[in-house]
Amino acid sequence: MNKWAKFLIAASSVVAAANTQAAAILVLGDNYSETFISPYLESLGHTVTSDTNYYDWDGTMSADTDVILYLYGYDYGYGLGEYGNQAAANQSVLDFVAGGGGLIFTEWYAYSELDEADEPVAVLMPVTYNGDYYYEAAWNVTEGYADHDLVDGLLSTSFTENIAVDANDTYSNVIAKDGTTVVMEDGAGIPLLSYSNVNGGTVIHINDGMTYDDGVVSDEMLSVIASSVAYAAKGSVAVPEPASLGILGLGLAVMGLSRRKKKNQ
């Protein structure tokens, strides 16, 4: 192996390292679910900011935030930033997504969207409420999506969330909006894991009430959350750093020059 080949291998390693960055996540809590979810995400190597509930938020976030996780299960029915700064909170999320940032909604946001119809961020939802809710969901991959990145690394691609067992399952009857991709659904075709990119960044809806009814977040649901975070952040964290690309480009250029010199000799 010549020295230029070795150089390219080393440069490729730098690029690969730049492609496997952990995400910076802003968790907007619901006053309970975050106590399970934030430590779990930190254990995966993500940087998590989780010091406010969604209704207390004033719209402030770190400039390096990749994903906003908007938990809406335990305490629901309040407006985003209702006791913080409602206008600033909504505008921050709208600007963040428009700029390519990832956003994840959990249930009960769809259920409450009729009450929050005048809330600006509601337009970002990939689904809309269809008038009912249930207490047991059979999560299954939508036909044709078995190899999708959102389900590829899940703990299980077929599982049941049951309030009698996990004390945490509740979900809404929702309909996918135009431009929404449904990756997992229940037996009746109700979207359980769906996303849209029509507003800029990736916006995901996880149709689960999290810790509603004082429950816990199951291992399967934590897996769904982790996969959603990775997918929503992909556009902003899975991109080679310019410096890394420069190193690789320089290596290719020098290697090409070296070959031309040998040919001329």
C-alpha cells in the first residue's frame, strides 16, 4: 500500500468520525415523561438540555441544537410557552424547522390541536386529529417500509403498547396530511410513527401518550424515541465537516498529481 492510499484511509476515518456525531437535543418536558427520556438519550451519547416544561418555555435555545423533542403526554392541554413567552416560543420553533432543524411531537398534541388551533406551531404537525382516542396500540411497520431508517434500529418492529401492562399507552385516531410518510401504524391503518419534510426540517409525530396516567415509558417506546431523534437530526449532524472534506479532497488531488508525474516520467 503506497503512502497516498494510506493518507486517504486516514482522511476517510476523519470524515467517518464527523458523520457519527451525537445530536444536541432540546427536550421540552411535560412534567414527567422527561424524567425517563432525557437520561436515556444522554446514555446514548446525546447532549440533552432538559430544564423546562413546554408551557414554561420562553423560546430560548442553544445555537447548536439539532432536534427539539416536544413532549406532550403527562401535562397536556397547555399552549407552547403559555407561562413563558408564547409568541417567542412559537416563532423559535417555526424558524428552527424552516432552517432545517428536526422536531418531534408526541401525543396528546394531535388530540389537543383543536384547542390549540390558533397555535402557530400546530401547522407543523404531520397528522391531524380525527375525533377519537384509544388505550391499546399494536405497533407494526407499514407495508413497504421494513428497511426505512426510522425502523431499522428499533428494539422491536412489532409490539403492543397496553395501558394495562405498561400503564402508559394512549394514542389518537389521526390522519396523515399531504406529504406525510407513515412508517408504523396500527391494525386499522392509524399512523403511529410518521414524518414530514414539507416545512423544512424533519418533523416526526410519535402517536403515544408517554407517561399519561402516571405510567412509565416502555423500552420499545424509548427505542422509537431514540430512532426518531437520530432520523430528525440526520440532516444537521450526519454531514461531513468542511475541514474533513477539505482533507479528503486534498488527498485525492495530491494522489492524482502523483499519478500524472509517474505517467510523464
